[in-house]
Amino acid sequence: MYAGVVIGAINQAVLFPVVLAENELGFVGWLIVFASTVAIFSRLGIPQVTYKFFPYFKETESNKNNGYLSFALTLPIIGVILGILFFILFKDSILANYGQESSIKVIQQYYWLLIPMFILDLYFNILNSYATSLMKASVPIFFRDFFVRLCTLILLVLMWFNIIEFSFFIVGYVAIFGLQCLGLITYLIKIGQFNLHWDLSKWSGMSRQLFDYGLFTLFSGGGIYLVNNIDSLMVSYLSSGEMDDLGIYRVFAYVGIFVMVPARAIVNVFIPVVAKAWKENNMARIEDVYKKTALIQLITGFGLFIIVWANIDNFVRFLEIMKGNNVYETGKYVALYIGLARLIDGATGINGGIISISKYYRYDLVFIIFLVFLTIVSNIALIPTFDMTGAAMATCAVTFFYNLGKFLFVKYKFNLQPFSMATVKTLILGLSVLGLNFLLPKIDHFILDTAFRTIILGGIYASAALYLNLSPDINQMFKKVIGRLKR
């Protein structure tokens, strides 16, 4: 995962903005978000159903799992057909939202790539949930966070050296997601878990539960994705620069999201653990997972946030030198607000997962509906005034209120909360180190200044976190790594 983080940082923060024009970069982001938004509704809630109910279907001996995989792959065909019809019937309406020639031109030329991208996204996420429920979360993480980014890096380098043009790049980019699906299918076949066996007995007995849960999570999951990504679409619709602004926004949004990269792996690993704990009514296990995920994400996320914000001016300077202009300077504060939003999200643990897998999962939809409404309204209010920074501000505010609501709900219904004295210590440590950044002298060369701030601030934060033993899990992991390096 961390190897993927490094490659992803090179791609998103260096190669994408340097190699592609702003409207081309904006279109790449638009393609992913638009296709994924349609895909998440077309999945019919299958990934969430898998996380919650697969333990009831799983077989340890035959690996046929009561025919679960066959149904999980077949049912979304309805969604695929509806998604394709949507792209065909609403093409003109979608294009009508754009007024700049550069935006319209790139969308018209590559519009139909939305269809294969959305289908590949749909089925990879279903396979991902299936593999994760088999306790094989590291494999889809490898394909999603490493393989795709490595292949993208190769395409960007080829384009940088003028070996390929953008038309080849964008087709190859979509093809990478096809290889991702094939890779995961190949792995499942290898371990004997890609068994397309039909068995109606288990499904018929649980059909009502599966349908109800799938329907609710269809809208709740779709709502969550909208909240996390609608800012990108609304930047392209409402900002003055349209696709150009979206391209800049996506670069700095990634820089902000970078602080919570560990959260994705943590959530993938622990969601099936929580599902099993609910099945066994093991509240002590759920509380333990809740507290650990929140603390680990806060410690790692705050450390990365400090490094990112301390070096944001150096990053802007780097892009100015590489591009020959300062067009990316307008996105600086996007990284701040998106980084804060992700830090808040991670620091509150897997509260959403606890609700969505519990018997109170229906309440999650109430939170999502309110969240989508608040997100749309805040973006409409802030983007026309603050352009792309307004979208990031809206995301930060909405994330705070959403997590506050989920925290209060979990506390009230289950008497669980993720915070401890270690949380307070982490906040004090993080704010102190962040404040130290403003006292450090500025070195003239931006590369030297970046190295200086990263080593000083990162070293102080990491050393203090380990010394204070804020998280025994992190300390234990650190000792294991040191032990392996000494061998």
C-alpha cells in the first residue's frame, strides 16, 4: 500500500499536472468520478451486502459458499443496462452544463469511455468486497493502490517523452482498470474461490433480509460516494475555469487526501472483523476495533498532515518551475481544507461501518440524505464565491457535521466512543509540531527547505509519538520493522 502511495504521489502531484494540460487533467478526474458515481448505484448495494451477509454463506470446506459469487456477479447486470442507457440518453444534457470550448471538446471526443470505465469500476468493487470478506483484503489493495498506479506512471512517462499522445493515454488508462479486474479474478481462481456455483437454498431463506439491506445500502453507499466526490463534479459545473479548475482541484485534493491513505487499508481490513463481531454479539471486540482504528488513523494522519501543510508552498513552487507558470497557485488552500476533512473522518474511526453493519443500518440512510443535501447546498453557496477553494471548504464543514452525527448516534445506541487520553495527547503533540513549523527558518532553495522541514518536523512528531506510546499497535509494528532490518 505504501509503495502505491509513493507512486500515487508521483503521479498525482508531479506527472499528471506536468504532463497533461489542465483541461486534460480535469477530464481524467471527471471521467473517473462520473463513471464511478453511476457505477455505485448500478451495483445495487452488492458490495455492502457482501460485507454484512457473506459470513452466513461462507463454506470452509467446499469453497462454493452457497453460490454467493454467482449471484453477486449476475444481479448487477440490471444496473449495467440502466447505466448504459443513462449515458446514451443524457449525453446532450450532460454536455449542456459546460460552456468553455476546451471543456466541451475533450468531453465530446472521449465521452464514450464512460461506459467501459463504469462497468469495470462496478465489477472490481464487487470482487473487492468478496475478496475482503474472504480475509484477503491485501490482494485487491495491491491491484487498486499499487498495480493501477504503477501502470498509470508508465503511461504518463511515455507521454512525457512524446512516445504516445493523450488519445492513446486515455484509452490505455481505462484499459488498466480492465487488467485490474482480470488480475483479481485470476487470483480468486488460483485460490479456488472463483466458484460460479448456483445454489438457491441459502438465498431463498434470506432473500428478504438481503433485499432490504441492499436497497438501503444502495442509497446510503451512493450518497457517501456523492458526498466524497460531488465536489469535483460541481467544481467542473460551477467554477469559472470548468475543466481547467477541476484539473487543479484534483491535484491539491489528492495532496489533502494523502493524509488519510492508511485509513483505506484499515477500513478494508476491519469491516469484516466488525461484521463477524456483530454476528457473535461481541461488543467488546467492536469497541476495541473502534478505538484502535480511530487512534491509529489520527496519529498517522496528523503526522502526514503536518508534512503536507508545512511543505505546501514548496510544492506550489515546484509546479511553477515545471509548468513555467503559476496557474496551480490558486489550489493551495484546497489541500488544507481537504486534509482537515480527511483527518476528521479518520479520527472518528469506523463509526459508519459500525452503524451500517448493525441492526440500525436503516438510520445510516437518514444521515446520508442529510449529508447529500448539506453537501450540495454548501457547494452551490461557496463555489461561485470562492471557486475551487469553496468546494474544499464545503467538504470540510460537511465532513465535521456528518461525523459528529455518527459519533453521537453510536454513543447513544451502543454506548461506544472512539476517544481516549491518547487522543488528547496526539492532538496536543500534532498542534505543537505544526506550530513549530512557523518558527523554523526558511531555506532559499525549495528542495532543501522541503527536506529540512520534513526531517525536523517528521522526526520530532514520530519520535514523540513512539516515546509517549500513544498507540501500542504502532509501537509494536515499529519494533517488528526494526527487528527485521537488523536481521
